[in-house]
Amino acid sequence: MAIAVDIDVMLAKRKMSVGELADRIGITPANLAVLKNGRAKAVRFATLAALCEVLECQPGDLLRWEAEEAAGG
């Protein structure tokens, strides 16, 4: 995937658990895990804004673009 998710990095910096973050932003721990592990196909701006508010960060601290490796290269 070309978009990498660094929620785990921000959780470590804030010394916060996945469960606590899920409670504070109002989503289930399972849905947060899908997002955190890069398996989500989309993220709502409201969810991204809540993540940024609770983690006191910018969207770029949570998401970054990575070039995909060339197939067979």
C-alpha cells in the first residue's frame, strides 16, 4: 500500500493504549486496529480529526506516502 499509517508511533509517544484511544475517539478497538494496521480502504475526515485532537498531532504525523516497490524488479 502506498499510504503508511503511523498511529502506533503516536500511541507510543503519547504512552496511550489502543483501547484508550478508541474510547476517546468513539470507535471500536477492532476498527481502530484495522486503521492502525494499514488494512483500511478509507478513513473519514471526522475520524482523522478526532485522532489528531486526541493525539495532539497533525494528519501528516499519522499518514505518509511510500513509493510502492516495482513488481518483479
